[in-house]
Amino acid sequence: MLPLIVSTMLAYPTNNYPTNNYPTNNTITIAPGVDMPLVGLGLWQYNSSVAEAAVKAALAMDYPLIDHALGYGNADGVARALKATSRPRHSFFLASKIPGGLNQSAAAAALEQVLSELGVGYLDLVSTHFPADWDGKTGASDAARLDEWKAIEAFHKAGKARAIGVSHYCPRHLQGLLDNAEIKPACNQNEYHIGMGSAGVNATDDIAFHRKVGVAYLSFSTLCGPCGDKGHMELITGKMVSDIGKAHGKSGAQVSLRWAVQQGIPVVPKSSNPKHLAENKDLFGWSLTEEEMATLTAATTPAVSGSGDGKTSGDCKVP
Ligand SMILES: *[C@@H]1O[C@H](CO)[C@@H](O)[C@H](O)[C@H]1NC(C)=O
Ligand SMILES: *[C@@H]1O[C@H](CO)[C@@H](O)[C@H](O)[C@H]1NC(C)=O
Ligand SMILES: *[C@@H]1O[C@H](CO)[C@@H](O)[C@H](O)[C@H]1NC(C)=O
């Protein structure tokens, strides 16, 4: 066996993990040896029984990625679906999150809790959910974020997560972690959808910054789930996305998802409806023209939810 080449920032014990066998086309590399599928199933706001049905249906349809979080409170349903499937663990990418704002020992316990609640031996990706506790105050400092991160690094080194990342971090939070982390975060998952534009230094959608520092950018709420009924439907049945979809024989929702995927940004739309699950995954083998991409990127609605200013998610208000 070749000796493991250890770089200072990225000491990945990749030899501890089974070789994944999901298709590596339609993926992006988020860490050495770790390819993340560009589309998966999200589970936010699903109770355990809906989560169970959605994961069962998605796995039966060969979904390559399931995106869970401890904070969703539906791990028992996800675990039942994972137990019931005939698909081996290494045939899909399993991501989860622990709450933000935890100190090192609380984070270590939360990480073990994810494995035991899901009933799995390892995760493909585990992230901290927020740059602080949900109150935006507890653990809201670079030092506290680093303390939680140390537990996540240890979990990775112990062979329990192939890649480790963050979520809801604005560029300032991410830079603070990059300055001090031993293992670089592989990715940052943020609200990202058509209509957000960019609000500058306090926006979480500063993708150029992520590219510069080499941290993969992932999208949640690509269909604007939390944007209210109007905003949400605008990216599913709205005129702009529907008209573009017609030219490709695709739905408006598929256009909204393809817009992110075509930028190399993974998406995790949620559905427990088999028709929508199939549609949400059908994002490859066709593409939007450059002109269509530019039109979608220039859209200024629906606005990002969160801060109430219509421009930012509010996450950068966390100190
Ligand atoms: C879970 O959510 C579904 C859909 O909202 C609902 O029909 C069902 O009653 C809920 N189950 C429980 C146990 O709350
Ligand atoms: C870590 O957080 C837990 C839960 O809030 C607390 O009980 C524990 O005392 C903290 N440990 C340290 C070292 O601060
Ligand atoms: C960005 O957010 C910080 C912290 O809330 C604030 O001090 C700063 O003025 C904001 N900058 C801009 C350009 O809005």
C-alpha cells in the first residue's frame, strides 16, 4: 500500500472508510477522495413518519444522497428507512448535522448521537448546523466555533465521517475557522436560490469567496421552501422558470434546481411524492443555455428569507 500523504490542512484517513460505489458522474469533489452527489433528498420539517416514507421512496429510486440533521427530530424515521433498504450503506452518501453553539464535549456527544440514532457506523459528511446556538448568542464567537470544530475534527480522524463541514456560515465565520482549523471544512451549506442576487459582505451567497478559499458551496432551500407560499411557488410554477422549462420539456422546479446544479452546487430538495422525487432528480443529460442561466441569475425575486431586509439571510448578524 502507498504511504498516506499527509498535508498540514487536510489529513484525511480515507483508508478507514469503505469505498463508495455510487456513480461519480454528477458529483463534486468536496475533500480528498470524497465526491458528493449534486442532488439528494432534504428532510427539513418532516416528522419521523414522513421522513421514513420519503427516504424509503428516494432510496428505491436510486437517490445518491440523503441530507439529515439532528435538529430535524426525525432520525428514528430515517433510521427505519435505512434499516429497511436493500441498498448497502456505501451505495449512497449520507450527510447529517449537529447543532451549532456546542462546546467540544457536547459536540462529541451529539456526533455519537447522530450515529446511534441513525443506526449507522459512519457518515459521508457531518456539519455544524449554525455559527452559534439557534439563539444566535450562545457559542457565537470564533473561539467557540473552533472549540466545537475540534470535536468534529476528532470524529473525522476516528473514521466516523468522511468529510466535515459547516452550514449557515457567512464568509466572516468561515474565514475565522479557516484561520485556526487543523482540518479545513469541506463545505458550507446555505440558503441559495434564484432571486437572491448578492448583498455583499454580509450575504451568505458569496460564492466567489468560497471558490477562493477552496470550500465547496452547497444549497438548501433551492426552491425557496421558507420563502412563504408566494416565493416558494414562484420557483416551482412561476412564469419565468416555467417558460424556460417548456423549452426543455422540464418543469419550473427542475429549472430552479438545474440552475444551481449547473454551477456545480449540490441541491437537496425535499418531497415524499414519488412523481416529484423522480422529477427533482432528473437534472442531468440536459442543460440551460448561457442566456437562460444569465436571466435566472439576474432575477431579484423571490428574496432571500431570514433577516427581513429582503437581501440577506441574517446569518451574518451572528457575531
Ligand atoms: C406527520 O406529518 C404528516 C403530514 O403533515 C401528518 O399527516 C401526520 O399525521 C404526522 N404524523 C405524526 C405522528 O405527527
Ligand atoms: C459543555 O456544555 C455542556 C452542555 O451545555 C455543559 O454541561 C458542560 O459543562 C460544558 N463543558 C464545558 C467544559 O464547558
Ligand atoms: C455586516 O455585518 C456586521 C455585523 O452585523 C455589521 O457590523 C456591518 O456593518 C455589516 N456590513 C454591511 C456592509 O452591511
